[in-house]
Amino acid sequence: MDFFPFLRKYRHLPRALRDVASLNLFVGAAAILSDLIQLLNGNLELPIGGIISVMIGLGLLDLNPLARSTQIFLLRASLFFVLPVFVLGSIGMTVAGKDVLPDLLAGKAVVAAAAVILFGIGLSVWELRVLNRPAIRELFGDGQAFATILPSGSVPKVPILPLPSAPEPTLNKREAERQPRV
């Protein structure tokens, strides 16, 4: 059973792709809800991350190649750039917290941070594997360029007209004076 009931109309899509899209929709909805709660508390925060996540989820369901390439880019960026900074920051916070927390609580904090990090890595790797499967790539159009927004048949063919030709440059001063000035 899918998490969102409206996903029933997307039954023809592979289950793993529907799960990735559902995860994006869930995370985006949670981020938007969190920002709305912050707004009720008097803090104005724009839910840009939540909106992007919802748009990617809907784009994956509609087989939009831009949504797939954006999701792959964000997953790779999170694995190779953001995750190491998060790991180093969480290790630094738990090491700095050892002076304040008893040893037992500091050990639990390290284990909890490691569990969250491993879960995030596993989820990101799973999403990357799903989006890079050959069958999924074929659904999105394997030969299309990165971030194609419009399908190739929707743009009418416009002939390219040649530019008006300029007179040939001459080295003779008299011939250059005879040429009309433009």
C-alpha cells in the first residue's frame, strides 16, 4: 500500500520509483509543515527546501527528466559534500559534550549520531541506485540531455535566416570611398 492515496493512478510505475517519489513528497510536506509551525510562533521561514522536495516528488511521478537529474545531483551533493561536514560537526559536538554530559550519556549520543548518519547514507545510496537503474533511466528517456525542460516535439522548427552580407573589405582607398556607407 502506498503512503499517499493519489499514487494509485501511478500504479504503472515501478514500486521503487513510487517509493522514492513518496519519500520526497513526505519530506517536503514535513518541511513545509515545520515552517508553518514556525510561522505561527512568530518566525518567518521560507519553505524552499520543502517546496523543492515536493516538486521533485511530483516530477518523478510524472517522469520529468529534470526532476530525476535534480534529485541525483542533490543526493550526490549530500553524500560527498554535506555528509562529511555533518559527520565532523556531530563528532565535534559529542566530543565537546563529554565534559558536560556523563560518560554514559555521551556514549549514547555518539551511538545515536552514528545510527542517524548510517541511516541517512543508506537511504541516499538506495535512492541513487533506484534512480540509476537502467529500467528507470529508460522511463525518463535515456538519450535526453541533462535538464531538458521541454520535449523535443513541442518546440516548432524555425529556419535560421542568413545575416545580410557586408561588402568585402578592400585595401584600395578609391574603391572604399565608392562603397555606400551604411
